[in-house]
Amino acid sequence: MKKLIVLITLLIGVTAFSQDPFLQKDSDNYEMRADALTETYNAELALSSKQELLFKKKVEEFLPRYDAIRKNHEGRDKLNRIQSLGEEESAEMRNILTQPQFDLYVKMKAKIQPIGKVDK
């Protein structure tokens, strides 16, 4: 019985620490950035509520990947990787948006989420 109580206490302790809000700050940052990007696109794309939710989740999924590339790569390699990731993101957005929305999204993306420049 004593072992069972110790086991339950350990499980509760592990569960409590796994929910630590201090460890979730990056996630909150990505969520806020995804909200801002979604609002910017939504102003022109007129997304339905379902599309808006899916769009935001997709943006939130790609933001950490963009940041990792920006942090770990430089020069042309960085630009090539960002461009490749942008193409992957656009392909997945095609499943969320209608064709007219997608065409407008592609035009807007170059202005809202530019790839960048190579510094020499």
C-alpha cells in the first residue's frame, strides 16, 4: 500500500511539472505571431472561421521551423532552406484556401513574409 501511495505521488508530481508555464513561453510567442499573421492575411483573404483556425494552426506549425533555419544557417543555404520551407507551407495552404484565395495569398506572401537578402 505504501508503494502505491509513493507511485501515485510521483506520477502527480511529474504531471504537475510537465505543465510548467515557464516552459511554454516559446509556444505563446509563436501563437501570438501566428495570430498577427493570420489577421494580416485575413484582412484580404476573407477567411471563413474554419479556414482561419486551420490557417493559424498551419502558420504556428511553420514558425518554429523558420526560426530554426534563421538561427542555424547563413547565406545562400539559409535563403534556399527558407524558400523551400515557404514552398512547403504554400503547398499546405492550398488545402485550406480556395483557388482565388490561394492566388491572392501567394501574391501577399512575398510582401508579408519576405525571404530576405544575402549579406556579402
